[in-house]
Amino acid sequence: MTDTPSIPPAARSALDVASWRRTIHDTYRAVREASDVVAAHDLWRRRRDDLFAHHPSTPLLPEDRPGFTGLPTTPYDPAWRFELEVEEAEAYRMTVPTGTDGDVPFDRIGLVDVPGVGKLDVWRLASYGGGLFVPVKDALAGRPGGTYGGGRYLLDTVKGADLGQGDKPGSLLLDFNFAYNPSCAYDPAWACPLAQPGNTVAVEIPVGERYSGQH
């Protein structure tokens, strides 16, 4: 009988995170390549539910895992899918202290004007890996049965949450049906970049992942 080699805890944690990231990248690639966006959204929802329920890197706290039955995600509504050109905005750098990655700098590279919603800043991760980052905090944030109080993520491309560009050069696909909560919504040990004033809107965004505060 061959003994199973012991894996150092730090290595195991890193391997688990890499596994999580591969699944996220694969999922968003499938979404971008899909011809049926409703089916793609359902795939995204099911894969995320499976990760949260079974993956060793789940952000769910141990006491929240036994009763977990799925993330509260609304049915797909095509009215919340937009192709938007990135417009010019005054340059600005924000630095976000995080629990795992230290101080993380972001540069504002432009903005998008979402019909019926308002303007959202578009950020670039100004450190190793780069990547686009677009969070949003809507009028349902922090309300019972609403959305997470710190806002949700639309894009975080360095971690795989990437819906791709639009047909026009310099445009982005923003689909609010794919808005999801950051890890700190489930585990207070995480310190996540949250929506800034330029990513806060006065309207309710009823689609995407909701937040009950209990999972």
C-alpha cells in the first residue's frame, strides 16, 4: 500500500484557490461562447452553487454550509444586458486595503453610461496581472431581501469574471444578471474592494445575485 504524500497546508490552500479560479475562468468562457444567454446564465448559476456547496475554497463559513441550498439568484432578464462604450473620465487612483493581498491599487480608466441606471466608473487593477474591475451598488443595497450592502461585482477579469467586449471597439458587455456578491459578503475575514461613489447608483437593480445575509 502506497502512502499518500502529505501536502503542506499553504500549498494545499494555493492549489485549492487555483482550482476555484480555473472553474471560474472556464465558466465565463462558456458564457462568452454561448449562443443562448439564458442557458449560459443558468450554467453560471449552477456552477457557482456547486462551488459554494462543495469546493474547499468556498467562502461560506463552516456553520453556513450544512443548510446551503443555493445562492439567491434571480431569473434572467434580457433588459439588463448592455453593450457600452468606455468614455473618458478624470484619472484617479484608489488604494484598497485587503485581508489577503495587502494594499491593492486601482486606476480609473474611464466610465460607462448605463441607460436607465447611470454612470459607472471602470477600473484597472494597477498591480501584477492587471484586469478590469466594475462593481455596482444599487438602491437595494443593505435592504432586507435586497442586495449586498457593499455592492456587487459585474466584472473582475483578473479573477475570471469577464463577459468580454462588445461588437464596437472600446466597448464592454455589462450584464447585470451576472452581478455577484464578493467573498466578504459570506466571510467577514475577507476584506474586498467595494463599490465607490462612482459605482453607486440611485436606482434599484433587481437582477443578479441577491443577499439575505443568511446562507
